[in-house]
Amino acid sequence: MFFLAIVLLGFVSLKELSVDLLPDISYPRLSVVTEYAGVAPEEIETYVTQRLEAAVSRIPGLRRV
């Protein structure tokens, strides 16, 4: 009788348990846009973006730049 009560309680609890197959997960993200008026995109990448990426890549815990 006790075993039947435990099984019944487990079954009822299982039906009430919510399970998400694809839960909403959000990862922290930061986007930086480099603009410089009147300068070619290649120069912006060389003189600004690459230096900025090199400096930011030293941040501890950062996985990808």
C-alpha cells in the first residue's frame, strides 16, 4: 500500500513538473562599431579596429573577439 502511494505521488509530481526542451538562454554580448568620417574602411581597420581588438582581447574571461 505504501509503495502504491509513493508511485502515485511520483506520477502526479511528474505530470506537474515543467520541462523545456529548448530553454531561453541569453549570453552576454557587446558590440563595438568603429567609424571615422572621411577615412577609407581599410585604414579604419588597420589604425583603429585592430588596435582596439588587441587591447580588448586582454580582458580576463573573454572568450571571443
